[in-house]
Amino acid sequence: MKMELCPDGHTIKVFVPMTFQRRGGRKLIIAPDGAEDWAQTKPKQDNTLIKAIVRAKRWQKMLEDGKIPSSRQLAEREKTNSSYLARILRLTLLAPDIVEAIINGRQPKGLLLADLLKPFPVEWDRQRALFGFSEKVY
């Protein structure tokens, strides 16, 4: 934070560094690193992340149960790109505590679906480190 006295001597300008980020169609203010969070004290569920995880679990179950014989046919049925379907299905490999944290709105600020759709390690400890979870989340 930076303060500056205006030339008139009666006005103070306050500059607060922050960034804006879109999450689930809403704007979110991200405080700079090292700054104390001043907004949103209660957990905030990200419906975009939750919807993607639920979709991944549903699609996985459909494939495992044999309702749909292949991911290509599942993509056709769901009217989506097979590449997107494969990236969403990868979310079934997330550590259970990460999934639970996302469902409960305790994911790290700034974690986006785009981050989860990039290739990530299957080792749960490495996932936690990559996505900004400090340690195992209970």
C-alpha cells in the first residue's frame, strides 16, 4: 500500500496493489503476495471446479460400468470434444483431500479449472505442491 499527499494539501491518495481474476463468471480480487487477506473470511465454493469434478466422476462411472464402451463414444454422446473429455476425466486422479477441499470451498485462492486441466503428476504429494495446497488437507 502506498499513500501520497495531493498538491492541495487536503487530500490523500491511497494506492492498493491488487489484481482481478475471473472465477466462475465472477470477478475476484487477489491480494498481493505477503499481504493479509481482507476479503471473504468464509470458504467460497467454486462451482466451475465442482461441476468439472462431478462431471469427471460421472463420466468415469459410465465408462467403468460399461454403459458407454469408449471415451470417443462418450464424447459423441455428451456432444463434447474427446480431448476435453480426456482432460476432464484426468480430474478423477486428484488426491481425495484436494477434491474434498474444492467441494468445501477451501481450495487455494486463484486455483482455476484451467490449472487442473493441464497435465499434472499422479503422486498426491506433488499435486498438493503444484496446486498450492501447503500439506495434506483434511
